[in-house]
Amino acid sequence: MRRRLSPYERFVWAAGEALPFNIAAIARVHGRADPDRIRESLAAARQRHPLLGVRVTDSGRWRAWLTTDGVPDPQLRVVKATAPDSWSRVVEEELQRTFDTAVGPLTRFVVVDAGESFDLISVYHHLVGDAHSAGTVIHDVLRGPADVPSAPAFAPPADTLLTHARPELSDLRKLARSVSGPTRRPHRSGRLTFTTWSLDSDETTTLLARCRTERTTLQAALCTAFARSLPHSARIAVAADLRRILTPAARTAVGLYATSFIETVNGADPRDFWALARDVRTDIHQRLVPEELSPLVRAYRLLPFIPSQTIGSLLHRSETQGARFDVSISNARLLIPTDYGPLRLAALYGAAHTSLSGAPLVFVAGFDGRLFLSVTSTGATSSKDLCERSMSHLTVACG
């Protein structure tokens, strides 16, 4: 495979040359690890999903290409668990390891072997994967090489799958509006930390039922809870899955089909929790329509004259000055099985290291009737306190 980076992909690649731009998915599995079988499954998954084995080539000031030529299979590293939290420490290490985009591949995997169970950690340069992509690959790896479909599921760029792909000048205004605003002070007080927690099936059922009763959504409730926990009007980065507005080709493809926008929530609003959450839901839903999401991808077609190195430099300078949001919240429901022969998928977590500012990045994965949550940040204490206060607000609201 060889194709040119789309304008949106070029921006993400250029950002990744100057900033950390890694995401990870962690599958916690009951059953014994078989590294040889996992390697065979990864090789089969690579044939199915070409972006698992690509590199960036012929990169110039204004363009670059993706190719599978000369790219080895994704690395699988096996480490022994020496403590209950060994897998979390490996996630922290892997998120900080950069990819050599000129050599590839832009994915790698680690098995943390605990004997009767193991953790499968998959790490992606954000250029080639998002949360739903990671769920697809986990499913393919766990079901085994014989069951992975052999026909390639090519991943066209998101830009080309928009119903209306031609850019308009108004797209630039919408893109600027989605990222503009005051910056927050950096959270660079310590090392990168990855912390997890979860809601059991009863807690999850109670929360989701209350959201339905109150005519709101889990995403809106989470945004409200975090806003209530901050001392000022909250700027929350909301991740958006572009598959909702793209042609069907993106539904089973592994690639970058995500963007984000800033949602401002006044946590000091005197109304009750659910009244505010309903307003947040309305505002978020108004921004998840094609007319609002498409410009966040399409606008990059109007910026081909900006050299890639300049994009990276501008983003690096912006990130070192501070965060453009207080917290980022990504929420994904992953519809994959729990049982794979002798293996049982017990939990799924997401993680990311995509900001120099150290602002907390919260991932929420809905799987098997439960919610699995994590936060990644370099401000460990403040981020942990923020998450604890936010979960307390949710608990009280559901009580």
C-alpha cells in the first residue's frame, strides 16, 4: 500500500513529530498467554488492517506518504508481572516511547504475563488508530489468526469519506472556534502517571438508568461532574467519533476517525446536577452533527501552504504555554465479545499521552455492562483528586 497523507493526517503526523501523540488500549485477560499465537494473530491482523504496518515516507515541507514497503510486523514484547500494578507501569513507559515514523510500524504490543492471566497492551501513534480501532484489533488478536478475515479492510482518510468533502472558508472559523480560548497553567509537576478505576455492573446500571430517566447522556453527566469539581468555568475537551458522519467504509476500518472540540461548562450553575447535565447534552448533540464535525476535518484542506515543520513548531510552543482545556473526556462503548475459547476478556482500559501540558486525559470504556475509567497526567495528585471529586458528584447525583 502507498498513499498520500490527507491534509488532516498530515496535521496529525506533523503534531506527532513535535509532541507526544500516543494512545493505548489495555485488555485484561483471564487465561494463559501464548505469545507465539498472539504474534500469528498480529501478523494476520496486519494483513487485514494495513495501517498496522506502515511508515511515513517522502516527507517534504507540504506533503508526505504512507507506505507498507519495508515495514516489519508490529513488535510484541513479553514481560513478567512482578507486582499487581506491573501492567500500569508498562503503560506509562510505553506511552512515553516515541515512534520512528520514517521506519515504522506505528503500532507495538506488550504482553504482561501474570501466569493465569495477562494484559495485552496495544500502543498506537494517533495517526493510525483511535479507540474503536484499538477495540477492533484486540478482538482480532484474541480470536486467533484463523478467524481474522483475510480480505484487507482498507482505511481511507476521514477527509475523503465525508459526505461533503469540499472545504468552505467558514470551516476555518469553526475549527478556530473549537480550539480557541484561554489556556490553563501546565500540569508538569511530575512523571506521567496512569491511574484506573471501574464501576461494577450494579453501579453502571444505576448510572445509565438515571441518565436515561433524566433525559441526558453519560458523556454529559461526566462533563457535569468534572465541571462541578473545578473552581472555575470548565473547558472540557470532548472526543468525537467521526464514524457517525462518514460513509460506511470507516465502520470496520482501523485508522484515525476521531476529532475533539471544547465544551464550556459552568460548574457553579446554581441549578441541580441533572438540569445542568441536560443543557450539556443538548449542546454536545448540537455539535455532533455533520455540519459541525465535518469542518473540524475539512478545514485542513485550506491549509496546504503551511509547512509540516511549522505546524509542529506552533503546536509545541502552544503546548508549553499551557493547556487549552482543564480535562479531556473520551467515552467509547466497545461491542466486542468477552469469551475467546480458553481466554476471557475481563476488562478494557484506554490511555493517551497527547499533550505536553500534562492536563488530565480521562478515558471511559463501556464493556460487558461495566464502565472502566482511567486518567493519564503528569499532575498525579491534582488529577487523582479531581477524578475522586467528580466521581463523588456522580454518586451523590445518582443517590
